[in-house]
Amino acid sequence: MPFTVPADMEAVENNASDVPGYAETFDYAYTNEVGDDYALGFGLSYVSASLLIEEINRLAEAGEFANHGAARSLQAQLNPVVKFENQGNAKKVVQHVKKFNKKLHQHYDKDFISKEGYEKLYAYAAELLEIWK
């Protein structure tokens, strides 16, 4: 049976809506101090290209990109990865995630993405590579 852990005792005492388990539906995520999401789901969960695309959207909404085109180009780089993940084609996933990392580095070098956004996406991409190696 699934269970949740409150963020801290103060949150429990205040019955705050950010206490994991407080939400009415199962599709919520607990976010820790550094922005990592922990969600209760079904089956195994891991970083995926779809998660990276969602993170790019969140970062774009938060103003972490210098322009809309920078975010869109990173998303476009991940679209084939989604397809290859669904096919179970590890070689192609790794190949295209490496291309994504190259584009991400280029955007960071040109100040198209913030340091925080870059580090988060780079960490997710590194985890994705580790999964598919």
C-alpha cells in the first residue's frame, strides 16, 4: 500500500496543501527544496524524454530561457528520443540524447538558458543516458 511523508512537521501542523497526501487526486508530486519532484505513480518510474520535455516547458514558463526558440529547439531534439524509447531502441536513444546534450551546451554557452535550468536539464539527460546505456 502506498504511503506519503509530510515535508516537515510545521506543514503537518498547519495542514498545508503542500503536504504529500493532502491532494485529492493521485497525480500530484512532492517537490523538495531544490525543485526535484517525487510523484507516487503506478509501476516503475524513471526519467524519460517526455519528462525532459515537460521540464523544458516548466523552465520556459519560469523565464529560464532567453527566448522561446531556444526552448523549442531543445524540445525538437527530444521528439525522436520519445519515439525510440517507445521502440526500446537503446542505441538511438543514447545517440539522440547526446545530441540533445550538445545543443543544451550550445544554448548555455550563448546564454540562452539560465545556469539553474541548464544544470537541471543536464542532470535529467545524464540520468536518461545512464538508464539506456
